[in-house]
Amino acid sequence: MKRIYLTAITALVLLATPLARAWTYSDTDTLLIFRASGFSDVEFNLGNISQFTNVPSGTTIPVTGWNVNLVTGTFGSDLTGVSVIVAATTSPYATSKISWVSGKVAGGTITETPTSSSWQSKFWSSINGVGTKPILNTVPPASANAYIINPASADTQGASYDYIVTGANQRLAQIAFLGGNASFNVEGLVPSSFGLWQIAPGTAAKYVGTFTVTDSGELTFTAGPFTTVTPPAIVGITRSGNISTVSFTTIGGGNYWLTYTNTLADSGSSTNWPVVSGPVIGDGSNHSLNHTNDTDTAGFYRVSRTP
């Protein structure tokens, strides 16, 4: 898949964590799905949604409890262009009926105010189905809390995310909108940042926090409203032999990368500003990154970060 370089990355920590939970789905469990046209769906049960809804605003945490190797083994080591969906829901018998769905990038708005009946038929039914049907269809799990399900296979497709949310593939063209059940795109594309939204009958959608995913499959969550991050400023560049050292400002809660170009002909293109060093974790103090360059006699640097 085509590689795209991010202009910045949110805080990253460990990923390929050993899986401890078995797939015993209950409403309020968090489902993490990776999908792409022509590939199998890779689905994980991360456990209770409270791990994201009860986090102090502004806190960034690694998303654990899933195995990146199962994902890269399905889609390849570069996950660029793969869709990521996060979803959870309460029971329709809960006092407060709520669904949580990934979607529209941080800072946007969603005008999703379903009635109680439409919430149950569109959100609860779809999310609960993704959680329960692999068990009901006795699909062999890929590991303790993961399934790799081919939506094109007659043997397993009925348990796949694609098949369930699109109503037996009848609305496959609308799959990015939860098979047409949502008025907004629920998918985040690798690499990017995308939101987690709370959907409840009769109330406006609420923004819960931001997921950030890299092309190598590193996934983090930052709780609370989206805020604009102060961009880094380069405070010094030194060179010794063929090594340039670039110093820059940081703020806490993000990862910083050094990018480089030897031409400003198309400075807006990420392909003309490839990452050459990093990341370094921001902590509010100045940091530096090195770049070894044996060929160019002159060039340009910038430091970037994604909120």
C-alpha cells in the first residue's frame, strides 16, 4: 500500500501486547475493526468502553489488548489506506441507552439524534451483531479475543463486520457509514486521527476523544475535546560532517518527527517532505533530532506533529 507520512504523531507506547481476554462479548464491550475492500476483516474485543470514557480530559493512552501482528499479517506491514472502526453500545434495556462510534475527524460536528427505536435498529443492532455473531456462527477465533473473517466466504461471511452492518451486503456501497445506519463516516483511514462519538436517543452527539493511528499500526487515544496543538518551532540547526542536528520546541503529549526536502518546488506535498528522523516524545522542553545526509549540499528541515 502507498506510504503516506504524517505531519505529526500522537504519543505512542507499546502495541503488540499479549492478549488476555477471551471473546465473550457483552454489551458495552469495545470492538476494534480493521477492514479494506478485498481483504478479510480483523476484529478485536478490547473490553469495556469505560477505558476510553473514564479517562481524564487531555490524557493520551496507548490502545492495548489487540495484536498488531494479526493486522499486518492480513493487510501488509504498511497499513496505509486500511479503515479502522471503533464501536461499543449499551443494551437496549439499559436506563441510559448509548452507543459509541468512531468517525469524523477531531473538531468536526455530527448532528446525529436518533429516536429510541432507530438507535436500537441501527446502532445497537449493528454493533451487537458484530460482537455476537462470530460466537453464534462458531467461527474459529484467530487468538484469544480476535477474529479474522473473510466477508466473501460463504462459510464465515455472516459473522463479518462487512456483512452484518450492510444487511447481508445489500448496502455494501454505504459501508463507511455503518452500512447506511449512520449519517456520518464511521471509518478512520490509516494513517490519520479520528474521533470517538457518543450517540444517544434524543440528544446531540457528543465528542469523547481522538484516536490516532500510524501506517505501521500504532494506535493511541486522547480523551476530551479536540484542541489545537501549538506547532513546534525550530530553534537551532548545527552540522558536523554529514550529520545535521535540528533543535525544536515541544509540548507534552505528542511525538515529534523531523522531515526534510532538498526542494521547495512543491512544499505542500508530504512526499516531498519525507520523515528522516524520530520520533521523540514531547515533554514541554526543547529536543533535537539528527539527520545523516551524504549527498545534498543544501536542504530544508521542518518538525511536525499530529494532535
